[in-house]
Amino acid sequence: MTQASCRLTTGLGLALTLSLGLGITAASVPAQAQPATGKTELYWFGQAGFKIKTPGGKTIVIDPWLSGGPKTPAPYKTDLSALGKVDLLLVTHAHVDHIGDAPAIAKAQNTVLYGPADMITPMNTLGLLPPNLGHRFNKTGHVTPLPGIKVTAVQAEHSSLLVYNNSTTGKNESHPAGEAMGYIIQLENGFKIWHMGDTGLFSDMKFISEHYKPDLVLIPIGGNFTMAPDDAAFALKTWIKPKMVIPMHYNSNPMAKGTLAEFQAAMKGSNIKIVPMTEGETVQF
Ligand SMILES: [Zn+2]
């Protein structure tokens, strides 16, 4: 799929070190793929887009809004091959700032795109993604796409719509794309990351946290389309109570006005470790 044939949108990022307990150490590391280090590295593309280097040396890319993202760092803005080998490609829902360049990455690397069942189906039927490169799953379902890595789909309170430019008519079309999801990503060493996707408040955040016990939560704070900083702080302090949190999904859309400073102020007094990132930054755990 070319950029012209499918319109999609997003962008944000951060880094630290955790030895399956506490202890966080900020570290600057190169953006390019690294050999297995036994640690977990997160690189932020902006918005909800992250590249995760797992302790076993695998590369996970999630919600890659790269060429269209206003904050995408070089070289990813103009060169998808800079990603190196992508071992696992995840998308939370069909909005352009999440699906982004995922179909192009899947096709270029012959990598399977994992996403909500009813987002993958229209991508297949519209010809945006070959059926063999799409894996359909749904909430509570889990996949084990790589040795020692388990991804479980969980609820997100949001919508999903696929906007596609029909190359025959030249017109944009809107297609239902199932329900948005979040992901619990368990890595080889047991470290669990909850990428919440886009979501508003829902009280089963408490259930998800108690059931899956994420170590690190990636939470949207921009507002308008998702939780705003005060909503996210409420959810974290009242329901989720993780060890660490990275705020995301702000600083890329003028309608999502929530800021890091507002989030930090709303979290004041909490012992949850906030790991603030800037786009293009890497943190290590
Ligand atoms: Zn969305």
C-alpha cells in the first residue's frame, strides 16, 4: 500500500532500567537495533508509537505513525527501513495515528500485523493488507508470536474507523474497523507492559491491572479523544496502581491539549514512578 492509497494518522516517546523489582535508571542508547542485552528498551516515535527492544533481542513495533506523524524523529519520518527487522507488529485500532505505516511495514518485511479482528478483515477485503500478513484476534485473546513473548488483547474504551482512499474512484471511504483494544505485552523475562491504546475511563482498568499485573503502563493523556491528564491520574491512582507509567498520546494533535506538566501535577503525591519521554528518546528497564 502506498501513502496515497490509504490515509491513516499519530506520534510520542522515553527510557529506563528495571531489574524486575524497582530501580529505574535513565539511559541514553542509540535508536538503532541492538543485540540482546537482557534489558527492555522503549523508543518513542510520538503519539502512541513505540519500538520495544526485548530482553531476548527481538524488536516489537506498535502503532507506527511514522511518515505522517508531526513529531516523528529522523530517520523514521522518511525511511521505514531504518526500523531494521521488525519481529512483531501490533496495532491497537484503525485510526490513522495508530495504523499509520503498519501495512507498509508488514508488506515490506513480510511481517504479520496483529490487530483487532474486525480491523484486519476490512484491510484484507479492501486489498490494503494480504490475508497472510494479518492476524485477527480480540479482547481476552492472546497470541504467542515469538518465543517467550505473549500478547493479550484487553479492553479500551474508544472507537475504530478505517479511512481508505479508493484508488479507482479517487475518493476517501470510511469503513467500520471493529473495536479499539489495548495490549498486555509480556516479555521473555516476565516484564509486562500495558499499552493502553486510545481509551477513555472505564472501571475495569482495575480488573485488568489486578488480573494481569503490568509493571509498566503506557497511558494516553491528551484528552478530547482519550483520557486527559486528570482522568489518567485518577485511573492510575485509583485503579491501576502500577510501578511505572509513561504518558503518551499528547503533543501531536492540537485537539488533544493535555500536557506532561498537567499530568505530573495531577499525579503529585503518588508513589507511581512517572517516566516522561520526548519523541526520539529511548528508555531502558
Ligand atoms: Zn483513536
